[in-house]
Amino acid sequence: MFLQKIEIQGFKSFAQKVTLEFPRPDRPMTQTSAGNGVIAGVACIVGPNGSGKSNIVDAIRWVLGEQSLKSLRGKKSEDVIFSGSDKKARLGMAQVSLHVNNEDGAMPVDFQEVVISRKLYRNGESEYIINKSKVRLQDVLLLLAKSNFGQKSYSIVSQGSIDQVIMATPNERKEYFDEAVGVKQFQLKRDQSINKLENAWNNLRQVDALLTEITPRLNSLTRQVKRLERRAKVEAELTEASRKYYGFLWADLESKTKEVKPRLVSGESKLLVKAKELHDLQSHLRSLENQDSRSKVFNDLQQAHQKILDEKNKLREEQLILQNKIELAKQRLTDKPVPMALPEILRRLKELDLLEVSLTKNLVAGTAAELAQAREDAREIGRLLKDLVEQLENPKVKSEIKNEIDPEILVDLKGVTADLEGVDQRLVAARTAIENFNAAEEKKKGKFFDLQRQITVKQEEYNKLASEISSLRVEMARLETRQQDLSAEIRQETGDLAWLKNYPVEKIDEGALRSEINQLKHQLELIGGVDPEIVGEYEQTKERFDFLTEQGDDLRKSINDLEQVINELDEQIQQQFDTSFKHINHEFTKFFKILFNGGKAELVLIKDEADPKSVTGGKAEAETESEPEFKPGILKTLEAAEERLSPKRFLKKRTGKVITGIDIIATPPGKKVSAISMLSGGERSLASIALICAVIYNNPSPFVILDEVDAALDEANSQRFAKIVRELAHKTQFIVITHNRATMHQASILYGVTMGDEGISKLISLKLEEAERVVRQ
């Protein structure tokens, strides 16, 4: 991979589009007529001061993603756009395109030629393009890091910055060496992983905060839902118990009804037959009465007797109805307990309150008499409370309240009973009169009396049957009334009667089952009412809780995975840093001796004070030890530290940051100077060149741009510098901006930069091979 060409348009002084093509670094060296070798991979850019040579370096930095305007020698972003001159108007856009040959696949993209472009408009809009596709700055930086070059790496040395590495602080040199040893791409990945871990940790804290917020509500909803489930269970048990109880009562009632109803129907049919027979006899009797006047007298007596008998039957039926009502009322009162009335409860509570006030006063007074009275009050309070609790727990039933039966019914029953007694007396008298009449007329009208006896027998049979029918009717009425009351009670307790149709009847213990139903009702009262909407809210809250819990688990797994990735990157960075640093240190010593014609130089690692070996020598064998492996458990540590420690701070303390800087020891031949700051300007430049060359030798960049790095060198040192460039040209491509002839002799192509009155930089190029052929001709 090498730099094939660069296109500049509208960037600083290059108002017009210019193209600089560079030779391949792997072409064989050619010889000039003077016997000097021409290095194929070296291009020199020459020109007078102020012509715009360094703008080419700035353009390369800019297209590679440089964000520092100071490094680009500007104050505003639009300063990189051609600002115009007396003869040329300013431009609205600057664009630089870098063409990289990627035939060897060193750049991790599937293109043989990669074109990286950057555009900037005066309105501030900017865009990065890779092979005609818009990308982000981060994508460009990551691609360059993987390709082992960038705008801040050792591959670009700007004018006047040759000794920046030498004069930098040890910590700044450490960052420079991160680029030099080729671990920048891993550090970018590591930084991305740390950022992801930071975001995951922040998200996890938010999730935990939300879980902390909704957990109490979820617990409350869970308790309410359990109460609702318990209530549903008790209601189901109550429904089942009620159905057993009322199903048995209903079946028993229907059984009794089915037993009474056929008897009533049969009796009524028989009564109709008896009535017909009696009517026939009476009709015959009336015919006999029409035969004789005495028959009329007998008939009058018979009618009076019948009237009294009918009245007796009517009174008897009324008596049975009243007795049935009283019996039914007693049954209703016995079935249902009567709780103590609220006014009665309030009255007794007020009595207790008055006794409590009296007790308090007597206790406060403290005299013997008042304390004795306080003891009496206390005993009275206990007795009243015991009575009240007993009456509340065992309410009296209606059967115990005799005077609660309707008194009018009792009065009516008493009157009917008295009337029956009078009717019986009158009936006896009427029968006596008939018997007397019959006795008088027996001889004369035996047949008449015989008919009368038959009528009497039939009448008695009729009356007896009528009495039985009346009793059956009363019983049937009682059963129907009970059925109506029971159906109303069943509707109230179970909701409907449809379930009674096919419900299997079981034999039960009425008392025990009734007690169980009361206990279940009491449990429902203790549970209380629960809003059914709670279930929907519980399901929503539970779903959100489960979702957040799952998200929290995913975030914890992500943090652990990222932790492992960071550990692996740290290990890879450390191994590569150690290996490359040893080689760079060795090559630095070698190139230092070449440039200074002797002397001694080495690189020294500065370690953290926590390490007992805070400073180690620069020898390859003792440069550094493996940094302590990151111990897993960052999640537990962060959770324990809470607000006091962020992931970034924690990782910076714990992962791969033992080496804090790199120091340089350089001693030119014949001197005892070791501190780099005590060297002269030229010596610092030579030391910087030696360090850059050592880095290039160990980790060659696809191309190296040097902007007047040999400006401070004398002729002898320029020759040595040219020799080093000649030695390294087979490893990388050199683009050198120089005024030095010794350096120009190593180039295969020369670019000249000039600037006319228009203030625009222009290019002229010369390929030395073609020039040599022209001279030979």
C-alpha cells in the first residue's frame, strides 16, 4: 500500500485543482549519469519560502481528519478555503482527495484503490467520503488506524515540529509511541468498548432506578391480586356451599310439594263426588218435603242445621289458615338470627364511654374512695363488654321473641275459636231439633227419616273430606309461600335459579353447612372489597417489571462481555507494545550512532509509582513487565462504588495504564550530556530524525511526509540523513519538502511550487528518469 496521488482544489493557496502523483516505493533503483542512485519511492517538493509547499502537508493532514485548527495554521474552519486575492475571488468550497493504492490489501477494505475525500463549504457543512460513499469521521479514523497511518502519527512531520517528540513530556511521548508501535486501532476499539460500557452502565443504573421505583407498587399490587384470588376462592367455596345447602332445601321442598299436591287433587275429586251424592239426596228430600207441610218444617230444620254446619266448616278452615300463618311465622323467625340493633349497640357503647370517663377521673384523683369506685367501674366495664360481645356473637333468634308474632292474627284466631265453640253449640241444638222432629215423624215418615240419616252421613263424610282438603290446601299454601321465600333467598345468595334444574342433590347436615356458609361470609367481610381493575394494572406493572429485569440482565451480560473484550484488547496492546518498543529502542540507538557518528541513546519507560520498579532501563530485556491482568468483576465493583466511580475512571486506573511515560537519554560522542533538553537545536533535530527513522524501520507507514526536517542540518549531517532515507526507502514511501540538495538527489520525482501575483500556488513537476533520458539524447 502506498500514496498514489493527491488532488487539491480550493484548499488554502491552491485555488485551482492540482494533482500530485507519487512513485511506487517498490520499483528498483536507477542510476543517473553522475553515478548516483535514484530512489523510486522518494518524491521531493521544492520551492521558495511562502509559495505554499507546507499547504500540501496541511491538505494531507486535513483530509485524514485533522480537527485542530492550530495544527492547520488557522483560526476558523473556513480559513482552509481559498480566501481570494487582488486578482482572484474567494472560493466557496475546499476539497482534498487522497488516492491510496491498496493492491496488497493492507487497508482492510475490498478495493484495490481507496479514495479518501473531505469537503468543506463556507456555510460550515462538511462531509467525508470513502470511494464515493459518505462516512463518519470515526470511520475514517478507524480505517487509518487499522492501516497504520493518520494525521497525528509519525508518518507526517510538519515544518518546525521535528523536535516536538524529543521536547515533549514523557506522557505525550507515550501517546506518540502508541501510534508508533501500531496499537492505535486497538486503542480506538478499546475506547469504543469503554464508551459502550459507560453507556451500558448508565442505562443499567436507569433500569435499576426504574425497578426500585416500581417494585413497591408491584408488591402492593401482588398483595391485592392475592387477596382478590383468595376472595375468588372463598366466593367459589361459598357458592358451592350455598348451592349444596339451598339445593337440598329446594329438593326437600319440591319433594313435599309433590307429595301433597296429588293428595290435594285426589281429595278435591272425591269431594266433588261426595257433593254430588249429597246434592242428589237433598234433592230427593226436597221432593218429599213438597208432599207434606211437615216436610217443609223438617226442611227448615235441615237447612238451619246445614247453614250452621257450613258456617262451622268455614270457621274451621279460617282457623286452620290462621294456625298455619302462625306456624309459618314461627318457622321464619326461627330460621334467621336477629342481630342486635344499632341504636342498642350505640346505647351500650355510650354507657361504656361514661364509665371510662368516670374511671379516668377516679384514677386521676387517687383517693382511696375514688380508687375503690374506679375498681367497681372497671369491673362494670368488663361485665358490659362481655355481655355485649356475647350478644354480638350469639344474636337471639325470632323463636325466642314470642311477642313479635302479629297480634292481630292471634286476636283473629281467638275470635274464630270462640265462634267455633258457639257454632258447635248451635249445631248440637240444630241436631237435637232434627232428631226430635224425626222422632215425632218417625212412624209416619220412616222413609223421610231414613233419607235424612243418609244425608247426615253423607254430610259428615263430606265435611270430613272437606276438612282434610282444607288442611291440604293450607299445607300447599304454606309450601308455596316457603318456595317463594326460598327462591328469593336463593337469588340473593347465588344470583339465579337456573342451576337448580340439573343440580345433583346431596344429603347434608343443615346446621353444620349453615355454620360453614356464615364463616365463609365472615371471611369475605374480613378480606374486604378489591377493585377488579387491579388485575389489569398488576399485569401491566408485572410485564414492565419483567421487561426491565430482562433489560437489566442483558445490560449486565453486555457489561461483562465488554469487560472481557477490554481485557483481551489490553493484553494485545501490551504484548504488541512491549515487542515493538524493544525493536524501536534498538533501531533508535543504531540510527543515532549513524547520524552522530557515534554516541549513545536509549529509550526509558517510566512506570506508575504503584509499581516498585517505577523506572526501568531502556534495554530490551528490562523494558517492562506484563501489566497486571485486569481482574473480572467490574460490575460488582461499580455497583459497590455507586456514584463514586465511573467505568471510564475505573478502567483507566485498572487496565493497561501502568506505563505513564517514555523518557529519552541521548549522549552525543565526546559529551557527557544525557538530558535531551541540554542538546543544541541541530542535535535535537538529529535525535528526532533518529527516533522517527527507528519507528519507520520497525513499523513502516504506507507513506512518510517530512516537511523541511533537514532545515537545521549542516552539509555533513544532510548527507547522513540522505543515507538513512536511502536505506529506508525500500520500506516506505517518502514525500519530502526540502531545500537540501543532498535530499533532492535521492528523489525520483521533483515537484516545484511557485506563487505568482494572483496569490495562487502552482505546480511544476520533473521526473528525474525522463530528464536523464533527455540529457543523454
